[in-house]
Amino acid sequence: MYRYDEFDHQFVRERTAQFRDQADRRLSGALTEDEFRPLRLMNGLYLQLHAYMLRVAIPYGTLSSRQMRQLAYIADKWDRGYGHFTTRQNIQYNWIKLEDTADILAALAEVEMHAIQTSGNCIRNVTTDHWAGAAADEISDPRPVGELLRQWSSLHPEFSYLPRKFKIAVTGAPNDRAAVKVHDIGLRLHKNDAGAIGWEVMVGGGQGRTPMIAVTVRDFLPEKELVAYIEAIMRVYNLYGRRDNKYKARIKILVHEIGAEKFKAEVEAEYARRPEQTTHVEEKELQRIAAYFAPPVFEKLSRFTPAFEEAKLLHPGFARWARNNLAAHRVDGYTIVNISLKPEGGIPGDATAEQMRLMADLAERYSHDELRVSHPQNIILPHVRKDDALAIWQALVPAELATANYGLAGDIIACPGMDYCSLATARSIPISQAISRKFADLDVQEKIGPVKINISGCINACGHHHVGHIGILGLDKKGEEFYQITLGGSSTESASIGSILGPGFAGHEVAGAIEKILTTYVKLRQPGEEFLYAYRRLGPQPFKEALYAAA
């Protein structure tokens, strides 16, 4: 895990002192809200419906136990005892007072954390696979590249005032868990025909008003060229990206308007202008950063673990949780633990301070002092001995963290919606809660199988509804909330944008509509066929008939 050097410490301390002065001037009236707004956004502070919201960066989703405990402390001392983990592997506090914000930033700095570049028209928190460094299918851990990009992009003089916000995602596995194809830049590690490892560079993905899948601009790029090539992409965007209309300012619009081939040619021309010796990352620098992500010292264990297998026989609840919430680790005798933040009727992504402290304790004791925040708004213990899984489950049960629904219908992605967000046009949380209760029976969820239900409270798509197998978008219709349903979206290596199924539904009708969709799927699927592939085979018509035929 990366550790701050002296430059990092000084950088964060100075930024905290700067913001303390800015906040004091706003509180005294020396700064108007219009003058203060760009200053607070540079430090991740938003003004929401009821209070300020602070978004804290968790680079590539990796946390230590000490950092998680500090997040719990902040939740207790300055918020209302909880935090909200997001799809960009950050945490948000929804009830912040302006006069407390500098103290919160100082508390974050104590554990090598900050809120810089979590908002504004800059390069945001770099995200990656939440199983990075542990997954059995991984080619290589992508987090060192995430850290390289974090260091390169922090307060970059050219790229701090872009036409619009900019998001980068990185994956080191063939199975994409980082949604790289729906980011401004997506990076996928793979091997070429000669067996060499390099990066596929994708540009122009995104959601919001104009959802698009990224296009490949370089199929294979050596790692030492990565920063220089991304700089070329950023320069082309900075030069040609629109600044007159924020709805057309994202790089995806530029790629779409000039065409992928023209955009690629512009990037290649810009890249060719840079002398090689000044742009390539030195091997020793790559090795320096990679050393921070050296794997822990694993015990030499057998692939077959009798105690783990016996525990599943003795505890049916544990057996179900192990079946659904554990994932294959690259080391024999170990597993990846996915802690669901989606209990029945809960708010997706929310965790109380007590729950954060428990997860920190479990990570310290059983997971080499490491936790991850996942894209689907859950928490991961990446390196756990299988024989320790039972003890973890037993500790999670009384804390309401042992719901065995990872990847199933109850594992819903949802933005905060109109309960908090000033941009939202409808509520997301009550809809997710209603669906969660509708599918509370885990036997039913397991019968349905893997399905991704994503909910957004407005067209900005913070709940990633466009790439949900089932997407739900909340909108305002003449002062009333109604919900549009899309089917067939995916954020994986076979990424796709969901298609609108038909007329929207009132809030109280949504859970029933989802039930009809999934009942139709179970009736029509082929043996072993998951929802997304059944939809792609069947098309929308049987689902439309199930929802609208009787209307």
C-alpha cells in the first residue's frame, strides 16, 4: 500500500491550511458563495439539499485499518455516525458543517488521506478492480499504475482546469470489474501475440445525458509510455474540448463529433511531438511505486481446506454466504471476502461508524491490514485464509454485514438521489429499499442468479443505471416522480448501454415491475443462462409484454 513521502505530507498540510483560511473568509462574509464555490469544489466540498457534503478520495479503493478507523471517527465526530461509499471507490459524508471542514481535512491528513480532486473539472480519483492483487484471473496488479497516474495528475498545471471532469479506470484482469469502457480513459492490461504485457487504451466512454462506450485508440502500449500517451490524449482534449456548453464538454462528445479515427490521429500526432527521453517513465520509478504494492507474505496452504469445508456443512447460513460472497484468490488456501453493504431494506453503500470499525478490526486480524472499496459499493477483504472465513462471518452477522447477496438482486447500486442531492429529480433510496424488500428471500435471489440492478435519481447517472442489466432512472414528470426502466446494460468487457423498455412507472410500481421482468427471465431462460445473456438472446419483446400487455 502506498505511503506518503515528505512531499505528499507537505502538499496535503498546505492545502488544508489554505482551505481553512478560505472557509474562515466565507464564514466571515469576506467571500461570497459564488467566489467560494470553486475553492470548496477543489477540496471535494459540495453544497447539497440539506447540508454540505464532503467527498474523500480513496485512491484505487485501497484502505488500511487505520484509515478506515479514521473514517469512522470522522463519521461520529462531524457527521451523523455513518458514511456513504460510492461507485468511484470514495466515501461521502452528507451532513458536514462548513466550520468543521478544515478540521476534517486535517484529520484525514493524519492518516495520509485527503479530498483533493474529488470534484471540479480535473482528473478525478483513479479507480480500479477492487480485487486487484488478489484475483485468480489477474495478469498483474494494476494499482501501481493507478498510483503513478495519481501522482502525475495531482495539481497538474495543464490539466487542473479541463473542459469538464475527467475519470480514469484501470484493470489488470480479462474480466473487467472496473468498468473501464464507460470512463473518459479506460486502461486494460493484456498480453500481445508475443506474450508481452501492455495496455489497451480506450477513450470516450461515459454515462450521463449521452451514454457512450469507449473506443480503442491504442491496442497495445508499453507501460513506460503510458503517462506520455495519456498526456497526449489530455492535450488534444484540452485543445478541442468544448467549454461553451457543459452538456457537450466531456471527451466522449469530442470523440463522437470528430470521429474515432480523427481523434486517434490527433493523439498520435501530439504524442509524436514529444521527445522520448523526456516522456517515458523510468523503470526505476515504476519499480519504486510497484514496491509499495508488493503482495503480503502468504502462508503455504493446501488448495483443499478441511476446516472450511466442514464449517460449511455445520453452518448452512455460512455455506450460503461462502457460496455468494467469497471469490477465488490467486493463492491456494486463501479467498476474497466481499462484505455486502446491502442488507434487506438498507441504503446501498452506507456504513455506520461501528460497522467501519468492525471491518477495520477484521482486516487487521485476518486480511493483512487491507480493505478495498468496490465499484458496486461494498467493502472487500482481499487476502483471507479460507479457514478464517467462518470467524469473519460470525463477526459480521450481528453487525448486519453478512447478507449473502453479493452479485444478486439485492446487491443494488444506487446514488443518494433526491434525499440528499441538489441535482436529483427523483429519489433513489426508497426505490432500492423497496426492491431489496421485494427480493428479501435469498432462496429467490439465488434462483434468479447474477443480475445487476442500478438506480440513478437523475440523468447524471451517478447510479450507473445505463450499464445495469436492469437500469432504473428517476425523473420528474409535471412535479411527480416516475421511473424509466432500461434492460441490457453492462459495464464489463462486453459493455453495453441499456435500452429503454417503455413508459415509466410511479415509484410504488417499480419493485413490482422488476419482479415481473425477473419472473419472465426465469421462465424463458435456457439452462445456466444468466439474465444479461438471456436478454441479449430474447430481446426486449417478452419483457415488454410482461409489463405492458395488460395495461
